[in-house]
Amino acid sequence: MGPTLERLEALSRSLPGRRLGVVGDLIADVYIFARPSRLSREAPVLVVQYLEEKVIPGSAANTAMNAAALGGEVRVLGTVGEDGPGRAVLETFRKAGLETSGVLALSGAGTVTKTRILVGDPGRTPQQVIRLDRGTRKGVPPDLEKRLLEKIEEADPEVDGWLVSDYEFGLVTEAIAARILRSAREGKYVVVDSRHRLGLFKGADALCPNQEELGEFLGRPLETREAILEGGRAALETLEAKVLFLTLGNQGMAVFSRGGDPVFLPVVGPDQVTDVSGAGDTVAATILLARCSGADPVEAGWLATCAASVVVQKLGAATATPSELRKALKKAKPLLGKSRQGKEAKK
């Protein structure tokens, strides 16, 4: 038997007020919306008419926004450039009530931005036609790294857990990873979402890779149920984590925990999705909130799966509210008793 709806609803109500530190690569996601106009006479391309532009926190910034949207009291640690996108991200943080004294300005460097141009007729979901990335920052200057380490030291007594969102833009140095992992050894919950450097985070409470990222770490594809089971168990031991939450796209999630059998959780909600951007950020944020609220690994996985089912129905890097999470939990009720059916290694 899996967890009951009543238990998951009770956990969802306990998420608000948990104090989290989020450290990682703060990105500005810029969305430019336009409507199709005509074909260009200059080249075989579409001419579009500009409608509006939005700047949304992305990557680690989106992770922090997700934790705050579910009621977490969030301290953000990272860097932004002294530019328009950086100021827009900071302003969004402040409006959402995040604590931003740990966000440091990068003098002379711009905020990493991902600009998406979306085109569509009024009344229809716009489609992304191109993405322009700016900024390839690798690492932070030694003086900023020292200041970030000091900020982590100051924040550590004030948080219940840490979330590392490592998109490999260089904010999470070896020294910063080591300091966060020290908190894990001292008993704090530490959840890590790292795109290409899982090996840097041995000893975290929980790791949240997707199928491709874990395959890259192991050096082999995870294309079958057997490969997933073998790879998940191997990574759990190699990385010395307590739990590994492996996201499997439209196949749901596999939860590997020490002393327990792997558990496969199905996808919740409709098969049709609007945008998967940032769903992994939602998963990581929800898992940390859940773990800090006393959820066991499978309960945390269910809450994260349901939260992700909300945001993939929205355009862009999005967040889920507590009421949206509870609605998703109700939709998941028929699936809860089936969560352990895929755990056997021989299937």
C-alpha cells in the first residue's frame, strides 16, 4: 500500500513555514510574445508582431520561487549581473517575500539569460520558435566565493534544509558544495539537483537527477526498467545518498532509498502538457519542503510528482500553489495504492 490521500494532504498543509536555503545558478528567463504577421520579403522567414515581454526567474531562481509558492520561507544565495534582467529577478524575489541578502551583484558581468520568442494567434497557446542564450559564466571570482561562503555560514543556523540547484554555470564551486555537504553530515536535509556534476555531492540527503543525467553519470543509457533499477541502486551507493529521486519524464518517477525497495510512481494528471520547462525545479523544491516536514521518501515523491503535474500545464518556468497541489493530490488518489507495483527487480 502507498500513502493515503489524507496523509499526503496533511503533509501538504505542513509545508508552509519551513525555512530553506537555496543556493545555485540564478538565471533570467525572458519571454517575448508575438503574433504571426507575414512572410518576409528579405528571406524565407516569418515576420512577427511584438506583443509583450516578461522576465521570469529561471534555474535556481525558479527553484527558489517554487519553494516560496508552496509556503517555504526562502533565503536565496547566488549572483546576478548589474543589469535589467538581474534587477527584474531580484524584484520578483522581493515581491514573493524571499530573503535576498545572499544574492550578490557581479560587477561588470551580465545576468545569464535565456530568451524565448513565442508566436501564436490570439486565443491560442503560443509556440516557441527560437531561444537565444546570453552569458556563459563559468565560476565566480574568489572574493565573491568567499562572500557566498560567509553568507552560507550565516544562514545555516536559520534554515531547516538546503537545496543546491547546480546548472553548471559555475556558482556552485567545490568549496561551496563541500560547505553545504557539511550541513548534511550535521543532520540537515540537503537536496541536490545537479545537471552534470552528481559526483560532487556525495553524502547529500537526496539527489534529484533525471534519466539522462543519471545515465551520463553512470556512463550508460537507462533505457529499460532493468537498467533503471540497476542504475538507481548503483548511484545510491556510489553517491552515498539516503534517497535518489529519478525523474522519468512521461513515465513518472522512481524512488530509491536505503534499506527499501525501489518504488515507481506514475504520472499524475493529463497526458497533454504545455511546457516542461522548470518541472525539475518544482520537484526538487517540493522534495526538500516535504523532507523538512517529516515525509518519508515515497511521500515526498508523491508530493513532488503532483506539484510537477501542475506546473507542466503552465507556460514557462512556473510554480504551484498549495491549493493547486491539493487539487492534484485528489486527482492522484486512484493511483496511490498502485505506487509499489513496479518495485520488483525482476519485472
